[in-house]
Amino acid sequence: MKQTRSKNSGGTSTPMMKQYLAIKGEHPDAILFFRMGDFYEMFLDDAVVAAQVLKIALTTRDKGKDNAVPMCGIPYHAAQGYLTKLVQAGHKVAICEQVEDPALAKGLVRREVTRIVTPGTVVEETLLDADSPSYLAAVNPVSGGYGLALVEASTGEFMVTGFEGDGAASRLATTLAQYEPREVLMPEGAGGPDALLHAAGHLTAIEKYRFNQDAARETLKRSFGVGTLSGFGTHLTGPALGAAGAALWYLGEVHGEPPGHLKPPRTIQDDEILVLDPNTLGNLEILRSATDGRREGSLLAVMDMTVTHQGSRLLREMLIRPLLQVGQIDERLDLVEELVGEVILRGRIRKKLRQVSDIERIVARFASGTAGPRDAVSLAQSLEELPRVKGLLADLDSDLGEQVCRMIHPLDELSAYLENALVSSPPATLREGGVFREGHNVELDELRSLTTDGRKFLSDMEAREKEATRIPSLKIGFNRVFGYYLEVTNAHKEMVPEAWIRKQTLVSAERYITEELKGLEEKILSAQERMVALERELFEDLRREIGRSTGPLQVSARGLAMADVFTSLAELAHCSSYARPTFLEDDPEGRISITQGRHPVLEKGGVSGTFVPNDLYIDSGLNRMMIITGPNMAGKSTFMRQVALIAIMAQAGSFVPAREVLISPVDRVFTRVGASDQLARGLSTFMVEMVETAEILNNATGRSLVILDEIGRGTSTFDGISIAWAVAEELLEGSPRGCRTLFATHYHELTELALTREGVKNYNVSIREWGEKLVFLHRVQEGASDKSYGISVGKLAGLPGTVVTRAREILGNLESHALDREGMPVLVSGEEGVYGEGASESQMGLFNDGTRNILDMLGDADIDALSPLEALNLLARMKKYKILETDD
Ligand code: ADP
């Protein structure tokens, strides 16, 4: 099609630009697609932003004039691709159409915004990632807390919760990190917590009164057609209610009508799940790899063997919110176990599920009026499979299996209706018709035959008239001005019946029309138009028909998603030789025991086939802290992460990469790992480390699992050791009594903790020295490692020989405790080391000056106040120092 571009001219003061500015004024936070002829044009700041995101040319209206306006444009028929890019980049777009025919308009064409597309409200397939959720969040800050609503327009999911008291902001951030909303609504002028501003989504400020609770109550009642909200449960009150109202209002605004497919709001229960905070989700690479932020390399990617998008999204949800109650976890594991055993049934279910489309999202598209003919056909094909899937699931005996089977509604009537209504491969849009089957609607069939058989009707008529009038030269023709006519050459014009009406005289012939021909003409010409309009009406009927089954369709979709997830977990367990974890309920010892555990991602990736499994035993008592030493690259991080991942997988209801696992559930996993670069947030590496450590110390409970991968690295050695030591003591004996901790450190000094504190066990990841070479065995074994091998690892990494030799020399001095007069380690060989006066007591203590330490201990002890047990302990500590010194 030839594209025409309107050529209005003039700066911002022309009538057209005035119209533009007025409409833009109503949508200041959206990029306005302003329809002009065959283009959507963007002006001023919008044009600058859009040109950059879309990589299209930025031009100006009225080049050279003072009031030149920046502009850029896109052809309307290619708008979808551009729209997708803008929305995925987090922008809101308002689409402004010409709402009257330019040919008929008197003066300026009327224009209106017909649709607003925002990142958190889209339902179109092309604007969404099929395997990820797309939430809109509404955050309602009040004094002392927050209300939160999360709505997923693309599936109808609707959740609310409130956060109060200490840590409200961090719990809000955790929930936002789990659901990753694409857009966050906030009241205008409300400053969010830092964490909120860093939530993934686009921030949209709306008027504060939209969060009003009374208004919210009314909005919700209207949306769900209920007289009272009490049926939804007690969670729908206070700031959460205000947030829910704001989210619903916004969806209604954007879609032009309140969404009809939302499920009743449910609460987000954090006390029933294993809480994974944003750091932990990131550090453990649950959803995406830390290296490049992509899905590949994440736990989710390794575990996702689902065959449907709804299944893939459910698996993600299960992984970010693993369970806590043993009963619920075992229910899931029972189903996985049953499906592991049912190899053939599993294969059949998966084969059927592959035929099923994303019903959840199709239903949402119908509810919001954006579904097309192909959605209807996909739904019809999926519905056909439902009874077959249900039939297969009926063979399952586990409780959850039976439950999943019950969730799938066969919906025979709807299925038959769609089957009879639709052709099997319709065009993508309703623009040209051709969506409905013959026999679905009598009028449509007639119209169709009129358009397709129009020529035949005319030639039949021509033959009939020829015979009736006996005019051999008679023929039917068509021109734009007179439409269809009967043409008779001058030689035969005397034979023309009287009833014919003369329309046009040519040199050699006359042209006539008849009533019948006029009638036929009208039918043929309007048939095409009417046919398309009728198909639209019929599609609306179909939409209503589907709308009536929204509830059962959504439940069935959830059932299919569950069937998919659990068969996929069984497939995973089977293919990857995973074992069922055994859960210990109310275990006072808080045991976690892993035999031959593996790292689920690494064993599949680079080190597949050579991955070395490791055991672990930890509990809330005498084995509550594992200090793990060993050189860099030995496998400390891998080991600790695999323990955390195994716990998370198990509590999500999956089998795990190990030979055997016994586990009492973990309420939170905390991780402090490496130096994640948050410099962009204005925090130095060390600051981040300390903030994360503080968060752990303040929040870990007796049931938590804490992973500390190096602490105190970002500061000087002595500071670092001191902090690491104190943190370890706090975790052992401070407020989070008995929380289970895996602590990897290159500070050897920390292994001494085991000598002085109960509950600490030393482990190391073994290596062998082979001449000058190091061999990494990746085996975790009891006992402290003898040295840190840092220099050998440096050599392995290619440090020049001179540097390696020099480093060994300096290390030699340090290890012989050579300090200068200022108490600093002597780095130059040959200079005799002495303990300088400036050296602090604690620093010296750390260098195993056993005798000195023993004297200090004696000096410090208040003999009168010591209990017999404390006295014995003191004696034991002195003895251990002595042993250490002798060993040295
Ligand atoms: P560390 O934390 O001790 O510096 P990492 O855990 O980062 O070491 O491990 C370094 C590398 O060693 C990993 O990237 C992996 O390739 C390999 N590795 C670690 N553990 C194992 C294992 N159990 N089996 C095989 N290879 C391993």
C-alpha cells in the first residue's frame, strides 16, 4: 500500500499542533502515537526518546524555522513491532487515532486516544515474554508500612498484602524482587524506599486519592459483582485494600473497561514459604545467571523441562516461593515420585500437553478484547485436548494428582461451539473476514456466496435476459459512475423491454439498468462490507461465550500448568538421577544431611561428567557452623551454593541432585557471596558486603540457612579478620540461635573458632600438590586446610615467575611472624622481625604467639568470678594455644 504522510505545516501554533498538545497534555507520562494519514507521528520530547529507543531518524517539522519541532514517525501497519520495543524498554504509549473519515471531516480531523499501552498492563502476545509473568504492582505507602497489590492482566492473577513494622521496606523489596513487576504504581509525591526505586518495573505516579480505601471497596465490589468483600478474607483491608483499588482503577483506565477476568484477590503468605530475598535470588542464580543476566545458566533454566508456557511460569513461581510446611511439600513430592515411576503415562501426558496453548493468557486476551481469530482457534484446539489430558491424569493415585485431575474441566459445550464456529486456519485479524465456518450463520453464508458467486449471478442474469429479449449483443458491464448496466448495441435497441431504464448513451450503444440488476448490485457491493461487519459481530458473540466460561477455563489452565510442572519435575528427576528428599517435621535438631550432593547447574554445564559429589551434615546444635577453608578455585562456593540450591529445590517440591537427602525445612536462605557490583547504587563493595551481613544478622532465625562466602575481604586484613570472627560468633551465639551456617573463608585464623566455640566444625576442600603443581580434588573433608595456596593458584593463573617467587618470600616472612617496630609485617627479606610496641594485642593474638596469649588470658581472667566450668574452658583454650604453637 502506498503510504501517505499528511503535510500540515507550522510550528506548535498550528491547529493541528494545538490539537496534539491538548491530547498530549492529558497523557504527559506516555509517548503519544499521533495518527496522521498512514503514519503515527511523535513530536517534541517524545520524538527524541522514541527515535533513540526505536533507532529511527529524528527530523523536524518546519526545518529552518525558529519554532521547528522535533518529530519522528512510524508507518501505522508496522506499529506493533515499534510498540513492543517501546513497552519492553519500560515506556508507556498512548495511541491516538483519527476517529472520523478525513475525507468527510470539516476542518481538522477529530482525534482521540483509543488505547494506552503500559508495561504492566499489556495482554497482547507480542508484547509479553511467554515464559515470564508480567505483573502490575500498586504500592501504597502509609505511616509505618506499605500496602501492596499485584495484578497480572495477562493471566488474571491478583494478590494483595501489607507490610508493617520493622523491616517493612525490606520485606516489600523482597516481594517485589520475587514477582518482578513490570510497572509499579505509586501515589504522586510519595518517596519510595530505595529498594522500591530499584524494582525492575517502570514507576507510574497516580493521584493519591486513587488509593483511597472507601473508593477501593466500591471498585472491587463492582469488578467482582459482589455486595461485600468479606468473602475474600481478612487480608483485603487497610493499605492493601487501597493498593488493590488503585491497581483495578488503573487497569480499567488503560483497557477502557474494568477487567472481567481477574481472579479473586488472594493474600501473599510469607510465613508459609521459604523466603528468598533479592540478594539470595541473585547470588544463587535462581532465575538468571549473574554473569549476563540471562536465563541460561540459572537454576530455573536447568530445571525447566516443561512443555507449555503456563507450566514454565508456574515452575518459576514455585522456585521463588518454595514451601515451608512438610505436609504440603510431601504432597508435591508424592506426585513427582508417582510420575517418576509412571514412565509411559508421563510421556503420554507430556505429548498431549504439547498440543495445548497458553489458555491463561488467551482467556485474558478475550476478556480485554484484544484476542484475534487465531486465539479462538488455539483455544478450540486446546479444549479438544482437555478431556484427553484429564483421562490420562485420572490414572494418578497421589492426592495432588487427583486434585490436578479434578481441576481440569472438559468444557465440552464450549469446545463443540468453537469447533463448529471456526475455520481451522483463519487470518490473523478480523479485517477481511474468513474466520467462521460455513453453516455457522445463515446470513454470513448468503453474504459469502454473494461475493464469491457474484459473477456467476451476473452471467446467469445475462443469459436469462438474452434469451427473454432475443437481443444477441446484450451484455452486462460495470463502471464506477453508473455501477452495473445492461448494454445493447444501436442495432438492437428497439428490442429493449419498456421496463428497462436508460442510463447512458454511447456512440454505438445504449446502457440500461433494471430493478433486479440494481438490487443485485447493491447486494454484491455491500456484501463484502457487511460480511466483515457480521464476522465482527459473530466474534463478539464468541467472545461473550468464552467469557461465560472464564472461571473454569482459568482453573483448567492452572491444572494443566500443574500437570506440566509435575511431569516435567519427574522427567528431570529421571533424566538427571535426582533423589527424593526426606523431610523431617519438627526436628528439634534441625538436621540437614546430604549424601553425594551435586550442584544442579554445574553438573550439567562445564564440568559435566567430572563433577565431584560431596556430603554435608549440619544441624542446629553441635554442628551448626561449618568453617570451610581451602584455596581459591577449590570448590568452596560451589559446595555451599549446592547445599542452598538443594534445600530450595527440595522445598519447592522437586527431587534433588544427591544420592540421599534428609532435611528439616529452612525458613530463609541468606547469602553473602562475592562482591556483587552495586557501585551504580552508590555503595562501595565493602559497604554492600556490610549491609548484606547486617541484614543477615538482624533477620536470621534458628531455622535459617546462612551462606557466607568470604566476609571482610573489602577492607584491611586485620579489620577483615576481626569482622569475620565477630560475625561468626554472633551467628553462633547471638540472637539467631542455632541458625545453620556455611562459612567459607580464606582467613585461616577462623579455623581457631572450632577450638574455642561449641557448634563449629572445620572443613576444607582438598587439593594435592604435585611438585610445583596443584591438583584440585573438589572434595570437602573434615578438618582445617593447612594453608591457603593463594600463590600457587596465582601461578596457575599465569602470574610471572618473578612475582610468584617474590610473593613466596614475603609469605615466608609473614608466616614467621616477622613484624617491624611499628607492628607491621616485614616484607623485605633479611630484616629481622620484632614485635613493635604499636602492635595491638588482638593482632598479635592472631599470629599465634601462644605464650603471650596464655599470659594475657591469665591476666584478663577474674579468678574470683569464674565458674568451675569457665575455668576449665579457659584451661582448655590455653592448652590448645600451646598445641598450636608447638605444631608451628
Ligand atoms: P572457590 O569458591 O573455592 O574459589 P569455586 O566453588 O568457585 O571455588 O569453584 C571453582 C571451579 O571449580 C568451579 O567453577 C568448577 O569449575 C570447579 N568445581 C568446583 N566444585 C567442583 C566439583 N565438586 N566438581 C567438579 N568441579 C568443581
